[in-house]
Amino acid sequence: MSDLAAALDIVGARWALLIVERLLDGPQRYGDLQRDLGVPTNMLATRLRELEAAGVLFRLPLRHNTRAYALTDRGLALREAIVALGTWGKNDA
Amino acid sequence: MSDLAAALDIVGARWALLIVERLLDGPQRYGDLQRDLGVPTNMLATRLRELEAAGVLFRLPLRHNTRAYALTDRGLALREAIVALGTWGKNDA
DNA sequence: CGTGGCTACTTGCATTTTGCAAGCATGGTC
DNA sequence: GACCATGCTTGCAAAATGCAAGTAGCCACG
């Protein structure tokens, strides 16, 4: 399995990279991600579980029954790839 | 729609980036892609059609009833993003 | 203490995407 | 003109995704 295939195995699923991109701006709560991205709630829950299991992000407990999701170092390391893809997507001429 | 979402709309589908990565090494024929990637034949045909429509690659007629698939400039511009993702995927420690 | 509201999910089911296997078309070879 | 390689298409099963509704924990307020 190539390196690219290994990467896509983790962040290649739908919504995964968009979630990580959103978290590059700092920790976000579940509802924030849902509203900002327009992702279905069951998909969001699934992806957050998978990305946590893959060591890309972790749950950060806040007060009450709320928590935030934040990137690990491994998650932050995706910034370069995300920026590169975003730059490519910008030039759709 | 963010730039990243626009990019993923084109190359976010399963197998798409792997196909492009393979073509970074130069034009490839259908059967080569199929064997190298292990992608189901109907998916390969679908993706090649989509990527051609998106201006990422084009069909290059060879002799007989064979053709090759090659990247356009827009397709080649994905190299940076693919390398970045591959580098990330390599460090799965 | 109990009702109501907010947040973070889970669950059930329809729709879409993906995958497997088999078949078809075209062109060349002998 | 029988045979083979290449490049697909087609039919159907399995899996992923999406929508809508429901559940669970916590706290504020009366």
C-alpha cells in the first residue's frame, strides 16, 4: 500500500478533510462543526470517532456536558496537504 | 463552498487521487492502471470519465484500439498536494 | 423536584456509491 | 474467419452516505 493510499485510508472518507481544515482554526464544538460544514450529524459523529481513533484529533472536555474537538500534532501536520489542495481547488479556471 | 471543498468535489472521490498519482509518472494505459491500483474496472472507467470532464487528464490515442491517459497542466498541478498527503501518510507512527 | 432548554449524540430507513463478475465491442494476428 | 488482447459496459449485491426523528446528560429556573 502506497503512502498516499495510507493517508487516504485515514482522511480520504467524505467530510474528513473538511473537518480537519475547520479544526486548523482551533478547537471546535460538535454543533459548530455541524453548522459550519453542513455535515449530517451521524456522519460527523462517525468521522470524529474515526479521526480520534486514528490519532488525528482528541476530545477536549469543557464544562457542562459540552466538549471541543482539537487536533493532535499528527492532525496539525495535515495543514500542508490541506493548504496545497485548497490552493489547487482555488484555480478552477 | 470553500476552496478545499471545491478540490474534493473533483478529486475527493475514491480512487481519484490514486489514479492521478499513478499518472504523475507519465501516461498510462487502462489495463496498467487497473493492475497497478487494483481498482474495479467500472470504477476506473467512471473516474477517468469524470477526471477528463474536469480537465485533469485527457485521452491520448495510441495505435490499435489502445489509448493512454495523461495529465493536463491542471492535473500536473496536483503533484504538490499529492506529495504532501503522501508524506503525511508515511509517518503513521 | 420537575419542567424546559441546550448540547451531543444514536437510530431507522431511503438513497447513492462502490465492488464483483460477467459480457460486449473493436482491432490486430495468424 | 477463428482467436486473442485491450478497453470498456452491464447487472446486481454490499457498503457508505444522508435525512429525520428520537434519546441522553446536564443545568437553570420556579
